[in-house]
Amino acid sequence: YIFILVIIVLLINCSEKDPIDPDPPNKVIMVLKEEGFDTLEVERGIDAAPNPDKPVSAIELNWYEPLDKYRVAYYNIYRTVHDKGKLFYELIGNTENQINLPDTVFIDTTLTNTNGENPYWYYVTAVNEDGKESEPSDTVYYTLIDKAAELSINNNSPILRSTTIAFTWRVSSIPASGYYLRVEQIISENFTPIVYFKDFLEDDIDYSPPQTYSVSVDSFFSPVNNGSQYRWRIDCKGNNRYMGAESDWSTFTVDWSNQ
């Protein structure tokens, strides 16, 4: 009986202590961008992202939750300008205190140039509460090109008063493969369904700045109503799926009250 009592006391004492996690979390697996993802409402993988008031686009990274996600406190993100081994990467941020983003998404807004024709390389590690890091994830890369700026509609008006929209933007350099025009309706802060999409091929548009494209609202995927709010952007396409740029969003409101 004394032996059993001792065992019970030991178990109670051990249960009162925080368990020691001897191993770091599992390795993170990155999400690779699929072909044609720019045509979808939800884009995942590594891709360009709007970067308001900055000279170049941001770069967004996505990864999968590891199987032992309950052991992960946050994720560290590392970056380099050349893929020369993990020793050349620098820690640029983590997901510990980020707001309005899932734990498996990070947007690098610290970039100040396009790095020429060279890509930015990244990897991610998972970190537990003891500060132990997982093995580095697989590396992913993205090459930025010049983004579109000075977006406006109908002679720089924020109000749409006709049924035809003349979208205008300025890109000083010619993108490798053209542009995407993307228009979304602003239903709420978290719900902005896509209502129009145009994939410009090389022969579709004059590349001399400023670039302009006109379209009737009758071509939108859903009816346009008076008082509706919209946002739009221009994506510049590179010569592969891991190369490009996205403009900042520009907004307009429909006002047909005087028609």
C-alpha cells in the first residue's frame, strides 16, 4: 500500500508541472501557386500583393498547417535575394502579433525595389512556446516587376455616372506577358466578390503609358446598381507564374441619380 501511495503522489506532482516539449514542431510545407490562380477570387501560394503607397508590390506567402499545429505558437519568415543556402537568409518577421491574417499567411511589405530580374527567396519555420524552431520549410521564390500606378476611371473621377467605364493606369515598363484587370464589388469589409475580369494579351492594348481600357457595365458578371461601391486593380504579368506585380486598389461609386 505504501508503494502505491508513493506512485500516486508522484503522478499528482508531475501533473502540476508544465510538460516539457523536447522536440520542435514539424516542418512547414509551403503552398505553391497553381497555374491560372490569378483568375480566382481566392489566391494562394506565393504571389504579388497590393502594397499601398509603396513603390513596389508586396509578396504574399502561404503554407499548410502542420499536423502538430497544437504545438505551434507562431511562424518565423526568412528571406534572401539569392538562393545560396540557409546561412544567407535573414529573419524578416513572424506571425506572432499580426492582425486580420490567418496564421498560415504572411505578407512581406518591407520590399523597396524589384531586385532587378532576380527573385526574392523565402522559407518558413514553426516555433513552439519554448522557442524551439522546426526544420526550415522548402524554399519558394518570387520575382517582382514594376507595378501599375495612377489608377483612375473616366478622367480621374471616383464616381461612375455613365454605363461605360474607361479604366486608366500607368506602367512605365512593358510587362513580359500583359495585364489582368480585376474588378470587385464591395459588399462588406470581408466580402468583395469579383464582378469583372479581363486578361490582356500582348495585342490587346497599347503599351504606351498611360494605358486605357473601356468596357460597358453590361459586361459585368452581376448587375450594377445605383449606389454600389467597387474596387479595381491591375496585375502586371511576368513570363512565369512566380513573376509579376499587383497595383494598389482603386475604388469608385456608382451614381446614376441624374440620369
